[in-house]
Amino acid sequence: MKTYFECIPCIIKQAVITLELCNSSIDLRKKVISSLLNELRDIDYNLSPSENTDIAYEIVAKYTGISDPYLAMKKEHNIKALELYPELEKMLNLSGDRLYMAAKIAISGNIIDMGISSNHESDMDFNLIMKNIKELPLAIDDFCGFYKIFTESQNILYMADNAGEIVFDKIFISELAASGKNITVSVKSGPIINDANMDDALQAGIDKIAKIVQTGHSRIGNPPGYMSAGFAKIFKNADLIICKGQGNYETLENVQAPVYFLLKAKCSSVAKELGVNYHDIVFAKSKNFGQNK
């Protein structure tokens, strides 16, 4: 996905939100935004919005000296989500189609996003998320096709997105693993916004049900050029790839690979690319679905 002109205000907004979280002084905030505006003059619009947004987080970290401003919030989200886990399991057990319900639970967790939204209290309203799971409407629902390919696949890569959300993912990952498939879950190698890393995956207990690997980078989404050689090999050899979140969609939608995207369209540009409305939820087969070997 290429960067739209309307992505620029969003990039600036994310810098402002993060600076507020860092309790930065007004003078420091001015310096950061001035530096960011200078960098944005010459960005490559052929790159994904995620890759251009990385610039903002790099500048904020450089000026504030804070590499993981969302750390406390990530831990809090994991704890709150884990408190809900028994209810998620109960919802799953009452379902007539366990795998489909597990997928919907995982998608519902994608509502949690500290980067794009400034309304953090609303985004971590887990009780509201729970209330909406059963009636969660999917603007794109390619689950039936996914299920067929899933039954024919052995090596499955699950690319996680955010902390907190990874607990919702655990429900889906558990169901996938129960089929006897080889499930690998990827997380970031370092901090970027509230994306899940190894600590978050371990806190969620993912290691009890699947193999966890790191992507080799700490960037938004998963730009292929930044994957470590080891992770790139896992990506290439996967029979089926499940990608959570908007960042993964932005950086991987043009890659020929056996990918399904599970996400909420949190901006008008991504909604336009998907052909859905802003804030719609999707379980979408990649338009470039195919083996990347």
C-alpha cells in the first residue's frame, strides 16, 4: 500500500500523542514536530504509510530518549485481557462453530490500538469489546475460503499485532494448534507503539501453545526488507499466513504470499484500499494470494 496525502496529518498526530505520553516539555515537542515536518517534506509516497510513520517514532525516541513509551500501557492491556480470558473461553465453548468464533474473537481484539487513536480509555474498554464480539459484523468475510486452505496447510504463520490483543489471538491460535498443525507466532524484536514483543507473548502464555519467533526488527507492520534472514525464511516457507492489524496490511498487501488479513480499518485510506467503510472489520484474503516460494 502506498502512502496517501491524507496519511501525513495522521503521522504528525501519532508523534503528538506519543510526546504527550512521554510528558515532554513544550519546547521539546516543538523541536520534535519541527524535525518531523522537515523529514516529511521528502518522504517517498511509494512506501507504505507504516514505513513513513516509523520516521515519527524514530524522531520522538531520539529527542526524548524513551524507547518504549507504551510499556506500562502494554502490560496493563495484557493484564486486563487475561482477566477476560475465561469469558472468552466460555464464549468459544458455547459456539456452534469454534474456529469461526475464535477468529471473530481475535479480530475483535484488533480494536485495541494506541498509535492511531488518541482515545486510549475507549480503546481499552474490554467489556465493550466483549459485548460486541457475538454480533461482530464482517464487511469482508473470507473465512470459508480460509478454512479450506487451512485444512490443506501444515505450516502456519500467525503474525501478531498489539499487546492486549495478543490475548484475544490466543483463543484463535489455540484452536488452530488443536488441529495438529505447526503454528508459529511472530512478534516484534523491539518496542514500537504498543505492538506485541516477546515479553507480551510470554505474558499471554503463547509459548504454551505455539512456537514464538521474532521478526528481526521493531518497525510498524512487517516491511519485507526489514525481516531478519531467519524470519524471512519462515515467512517464505509458510503454507498459510494470518496477519493481524492494519500495519501488517499496509506493508504486506502487495507481497505475493498465502496471506489472510484480520483487522479493523482504522483510517479512511486503508478502508479505501480494502473497498470497505471506515471502521469496518474484515477477514480478507490477500489480493496477491499465492505461494511466495
